Amino acid sequence: MVLASFAILPWGAKGDNLPRLPGAILLTGYLPVITKPGYTRSLSEGSDARRAGVTMSLNGEVVAAYRSSADGLGISTYSVASEKWTDYRIALKMHGAIALSPDGSKLAVAVREESRESWRLCLIDLKTGARTFGPNLGQHYMGTRLTWSPDGHRIAFDMNWVRLDANKADTSMTIRRTIHILDLDSGVISKIADGQSPAWSPSGEWIAYLHYSEDRETNDSIEPPGSNQACMIHPDGTGLKVLATRSGNSFRYLFGGKLLDLFMEAPVWSPDSKTILLNKLHDADKTTFDIYLLDLATLKMARRFRGAPPVYGWAAAK
């Protein structure tokens, strides 16, 4: 079923504060917006504001997002060429993170079925509608990001690692976020790092992510420990590099309810895998970010946008 086309918002005028880079297509905003020099399209009509629910293919031709309609919540894809949404309803109990494959032909969705306690990955072939399910991720999955390898054979994801505190009478749990890779051909899952919000480089060589310090464990069962570093690591779990460090912690609040200096959302790779965009929280009340551009050769970081919506995807403009 094809849904209505995009709604055009009055963005694009001078001072709209949307992130734009020369020669780039950027996917930005909780309610998705596509920007490139001289071009702005809001895809927000019917979209549902979810942190893990906005994704763009590596070639920039397809966007996917959660969307609401009279039939309920579903996931839809948007063709940039035809400027149309296509709806994919999934009759399952819960939906989590989503990610488009590099060529935009498949969609990975973290789902939880009515009859099951555990989460699984559902892979949807966007041409045929066929669906296949991966191995169980556990009942405490609660991941924030999925990201495909450029060859489309593996998916990296984060999930909650849960340890029951046996010495405590209240059976409290210790939560730590970890990053894993699922091999789609074999079904094997392997852990590669402690952290969250992974992003696979277009070159396939690295996975960038947000990392937290060893002393940041928490027995809070809802929120993971605060991220304070941007890192990258090879898909085999070797070569860890710390790219940037902030002092923020998601459990420390200033007066007025504003969070401290904190990286949030997944890092965003440039198409040539030489630079990364990092979203640093600017105003928690307005949910705005300072967007930094990090050069991987020099590790120099420069702020490109202040008080802007977060950036989720970067493709080369044609």
C-alpha cells in the first residue's frame, strides 16, 4: 500500500538551522528531514518520533521511519526519487530499532512477538515483502541502534547485558550496554565491545560507537549508563581507538533539568569513511544538538552546527 507523499515545511529559508554540508544528503530530525544544498524535504507527515526509528540507505535513495495511521503504528519506507511512502505493517507486540540495508532493498527491525518473551531481528525484503527472523536476542534486549555491514551480510547492534545481583534481597539487576555482530549467513552472534549506538563505516573497516567508563554501571533497569566517549573498533573486536571524550553523564542534571556535556545518538559516517559527525546534546528541553565534524586522520573536531536537530544519515549528493 502506498501512502501519501511528504509534507513540505517552511524550512529551507535562511536561518532554519537545519544541518547541511556541501555535496551531502543528510537525514536529520526525529521527524525525518532530508537536506542538501538548495534542497529541503520534510517527511514528517504521520511519522512517529522515536530515537531508534529513523534510517537511510547508504546510497541516500531510501529512508525508513515509524509512521502512525488510522490502522496503528507501522514502519514505512520513503523513495527519494518518487517522493512516496510505502507502508509495511508488522503485527507484532513491540518494535525496536530499525535499519535499512546499504542498497535500501531490505529492512532490519528488532521485534518482540506476542507469544514470545525474547526479542529477535526481523528482516523484510522490501521488493517481495518476505520476512525472515534471526536468533533470539533475549528479553532484556532494549537496543538503540542497528547498523548493516556494507556487504549486507552482517548487522551490528547494541543490547543490555544484565547481571542479577544475587547478594541483594530485592533481586536488583546491573545493566551494561554491549555491542554485538550478527552474521546473517551463519546466525552466529559475537560480542565486540562495551558500548552503545554502533555505526558501521561505508568502507567496512570500522564500527564507530559511544562508550562509557567502567565505573558507570547502574542498577537502573530503564536507562543505560551515560556515554562519554566516541570510539571506533574493527568488526573483529580489535584496534579500539578513542576518538573524542566528553565529561557528561546521563544521570547528572543541572538546575533546570538540562543534561551535562554528553554525546548522544549514533555517530554518522561520511561516504568516504574519512570523517564522522557526532551529535552532542545542546538543550535537553528542546532536544537540540551541537553537531561536530571529526577528522579521523587528525582527530580534530570542529562544531559545524549549534542547537540543531540530530543527524542520522549521510550520503553523497548526486
